[in-house]
Amino acid sequence: MVVYLSDTETVDRVFAALADATRRDIVTRVLRDKASVSALAQRYAMSFAAVQKHVAVLERAGLVTKERHGREQLVRGDVDTVRAAVRLLEQYEEIWLDRIGRLEQILAEPTGGDRP
Amino acid sequence: MTVVSMTRDPDALTLTVVAELAAPPSRVWQVWADPRRLERWWGPPTWPATFVAHDLRVGGGAAYYMTGPDGEKANGWWRFVAVEEPRLIEFEDGFADDAGVPDPAMPTTWAHVELAETAGGTRMTVTSRFASTEQMEQLVAMGMEEGLRAAMAQIDGVLAEG
């Protein structure tokens, strides 16, 4: 099943969230394995609060979800949203693939694209 | 498929498309130089492009609009930075407001088009360069909308066939 990002606002949020290298790294990690914010914070040279902020941005974009586990909150990557974001990147390439397809049709005409 | 490669370099903010075309450079040049040919392939079938101006020389520009399925119009402009027939075109590509005036709030890309003669015809290399990651993302997001609209139109077509 293909999951599409439903509206422009969602798209903006997802890309704003992914525009940051730390956040991209967090997403990659929690896609593989869920992790607590404190465990994530140990991996980056920044404060717990800063990492928590990054996670909150990712959560608002729907790229990660949080679940309570005892005293801790575990962060988990949302595969569907990430996949949809990847699809989005591929779309720009598709625009060019489509253009070249049309361009070739014009070149294939005996007149090289002159209208009769 | 004649697309040889598609290279996305997020650090350099470029997307490079290489295609092998079965026509000599002089004919490939025409699909860029002749606005009537250009508008047949630049926009997708659901958002066809109409070029109202096309002055292919250094310092010259082009103006076009794309018409959506509901009649809505999106305006764009090009400014030619380098023109060397029949092997090189470099231009800036941006969005314009309803009156066709370039919109500084909207992203601008640089396109570099090279046509090289090969045994089978022409190798066309198109490099798009974005000003920032955010801009690349903004354009990609717009591209997705365009793609989605095209897909939706196809679905509508199938439904209409019953």
C-alpha cells in the first residue's frame, strides 16, 4: 500500500522536520529500534531538552510516535510517514522522467515536432 | 528507457538527469528553442505549459503559465544565463505572480542543459541546482502535488470509463 502525505501543511511539516541533520539521524535510529529520549540524548552533543525538542518536532510531523514504557517514554519511527517522505523525494525525479518521455515522443515524430 | 542516470546530491543540492536521445543535437536543441515544441513536453498532460514569451539569448527570458485541471493557472519565468547553440543552455527558473511578475518569495532553481553528440544521437545532461535544502524540499513538495494531481486525473479517467 502506498501512503501519501495528505496535504501541503503535512508536507511542509515533514520536510521542515527532516531539514535538520540531527532529526534525520534520530529518525533513522528509531526506525531500527525504539529508544527513550534520554538514551537518544546520550548520543548527541546537546542537552536533554534540545533532543526532547527535536523529538517533539518529529512527533508533530508524524515521523515518530511516543509510547509510555514504565517511567520512560519510548520513541519509535513511523515507517509509513518516512516511506511517504522518500516517495516525495522521488517525485522530483519522476517529473524529469516524464518530461524526457514526452520529449522523446516529439523527437520520434517524422517532422521532429512540427505541427502539421 | 533512455534515461541513463539520475543522480541526487543533497550536499551539492543538485539533481542530474542524463538521457540518451535518438536525434542529433540540432533537433534536440529545437525542443528547447521552439516554444511550441517546448510546451508539449515541459508540463505534465494535466498541467500543460503555455509559453507566452521565449527569447533564447543571454540576458533574454521566457514567460509561461501552466493550466490545471480546474482552469487554475501557475505562472513561471526563465532567465537565460548561457546560450550556445546547439550544445548549452543555462537558465534560472522561478515562479511568478498572477501578473507574471517574478515572485521573490518563491524558490528559484538553476538549470544547466548540455547536449553532446553521440554515435546514436545526443546525450542530454540536465543539472538542476537549488539554492538551499529548504528550497529543494519546497520544490519537491510541489512536484509531489503535481504528480499526485496527474495520478488522480488518471484514476478519474478510469472511473469515467465505467
